[in-house]
Amino acid sequence: MRRSRFARLAAAAVLVASLGAAGCGRDDDDNGDKAGTGGEPTATAGFDGTTISLGVLTPLSGPVAVIGQPLTAGNQVWFDKLNAAGGVAGKYKVKLVQRDTRYDAPTAVQGYNRLKDETAAFVQILGTPIIQALLPQITRDGTVAGPATLDSEWVRQPNLTPVGGPYQIQAVNAMDYYLRTEGQGGSKKICGMFQDDPYGEAGAEGIAFAEKELGFKLAASVKFRQGDKDFTGQVTQLKNAGCDAVWLTGLPTEAGTILGTAAQGKFSPRWIAQSPVWVQALSQSPLKDYLEARFWVVSEGPAWGDETVPGMKELIAAKAEYPPKRTVADGDLYFTFGYNQARAMTAVLEKAVENGDLSHEGILKAVQEVGTISFDGLGGDYEYGPIEERNPSRTSSMFAVKASGPFGLEPLETNFASDAAEKYTFE
């Protein structure tokens, strides 16, 4: 499996060649005025001496815009708040420059090439296949990008600034939760349904590790392609295997049809889904009762509105004071992720300012010097620093469907890390 993923990355390289301050969260912050030890940064790509321009490559139209739009709104609310306090290091405002990728790799490559010389870094690039298509050129160009994807492959990539527990960690923690609560110690039949692409492979890797560490074996495993319309064959195979639980790695564009097919066929396992599967519209659909009874989502962070968590209290206040241009539902998981991405990028930029260098090279250097970034409970801490020492969050949160809850969800257990997740190693 790993070999096939690197083969995809090599193919992506061919594609690229052919297409030619206030609370940033660094644990070593001292709240004082950061005049910096390297002097004032000089004008460079994406920095005109007063404003830092950051790129956003995300689907703002098409089916996956239901993820890209709230992600970008989270970026924007963080930076609106930061700019109101003076900007990065209290003095440099941030401007976001957005390009719509439509979740299409060639379109994303074109957008990257248009923006790479007019932006200091990319705060958000959405999608595992999109990052894989762009990563060879990002590496050659020496730019820095925040992947809006949780694949573990990003952990050891020096040009990327990932946040959150990787997909593999989500899968391990979710299986641990299931076995502790409904799985009866592994006596139940667990199955898997995976999107047939690098994102699906990431979920499958997590399940494979969970099998080994938690002592179960998949009774059946099926795949599907993004864009498929008929899932009768896969659902029938899972039903015939007698699956008590099904792990699902996919996107909202296919999830509704998959779940509708299962409900119509009177197949009612415990569905356990990777975070990008979920959108609030599912909880308002005719599937509401089925989902409330049989569907869980694994993500990260606290329950929406839990203001005992400092990061949540700050997020709610920021969203109210600097409302996003597009309406974003309370509790939107993607909005929170985008907010955390912007927070991480701010920590990196402040380190670059401290060093007196906002060039692409200076920002890349800052990534390895920034240390641990805290999200004040909105997600687990992420240890940056030297690339070989990078350590992502190992925490996840489990949510059940509740149509009246924020984003159609209610928490089951938040910010926990299983023993198996703590053992996961990143190559």
C-alpha cells in the first residue's frame, strides 16, 4: 500500500511538470513585544514591507465546497481577529489570496503557479490528492503550505505545516472507542469501506494498525471511487458478510448515497466515519433517524460551546465579532480546522519575523524552529521543530448524530488518546 502511494506521488510530479500575536499558540511565546533578533524583515515575495499575503487553494465551488468554504472562513476569522490586534508580531497585517481548485489537481496546479511568487506561504491547500500533486513543486520552490488533509505522510514533510491528529490516528482511536463501548472486546464483525485514492489509503492504514494493536480482523473490505453513484454492490457485500460495524473513509458527496443505500436495504451496522465524511446537511436529510441511531463521526476538539476550554471560548467570541462572509453553522468541524490552520501559520510567521526573514527560505527555516504549537484545547498540541522530531496530536473526539445539536452532532467522548494511537510511528 505504501509503495502504491509513492507511485502516485511520482505520477503527480509528472503532472506538475507538464502543467508547468495575539495568542498565536507557540509554547515559547513570551507575550512581550517581539522586535526580533534578526532585524526588520525586508520586502520579498508575498510581503511588501507592511502586509503578508498568504495563498488559499481550496474548492470554493463544486461538491467539495461544503468543506472548502467553512475551512476558508475559519482562516479568515482568525486573521481578521489578528489584524484587529495589529497583525503578525503586532505589526504586519495578513491578506488572504484565494483560488478555487474545484477539488481538481490540474486546476490546483495552475492556481499554485499563479500564486507562488505573490504569496509568502499557503495557509491552506485542501485535499490529499491535491497535496500529492503539488508537493514535488512545493519542495523544489522552497515554499511552505498548510495541508487541509490529515494524512500521516505530511508529518515528515519539512515544507508542510500540518495540524490535528492524522487520519491514521483517527481510525485507531475510533476503533478503540468502538471496542470499549459496543464491540464486546472484538467479538463483533468489523468491516471497512474506503474511497479508492490516497485519502482512502490513509484511512485503511489506520485500520490496519488498529487491527494489529487492538486484536481484531476486518471481516470484509470494499472500495469505491469518488464520483460513483451506485453503491449497491459494496453495501450488499458488507451486509452479506454480517458486519456489525463499518468504518467509512470518504467524502460527503458519496456518503449520503452510501448511507441511503444501506438504509433502504435494511442494513444497519454501527457506521464509524472519518471526519471529512460529515456535513450538517446529512442530519437534516430523510436519513436523520437512521443516522441518529447508527452513525458516529471521529474528529478532534471539544463540544461546541464548551467555554471551559479556552480555545473554544476564544473561537466563539471571534466568530461573533468578525463574522465570516459566508454563513457558517455553529459547531462546523471544518471552520474550526481552518481557524487552527491559521493559528499554526501565524506561529510560523512570527518566528520568521523574529528571525528578520519573511522570504520563502526564511519561513521554511522558521517551520523547524517554531517548537510546539498549542491550540488551547481546540485540538491537541502539535510538536514542530526539527522534522525528524515532529510529533502530531494523538487525540480524537467521538460524536454521535443529533439533528438538533451544533453541526448536527453531539459529543460522546472528547480529546482522548488510546494506548494504540500513542504507539503509532510516523515514517
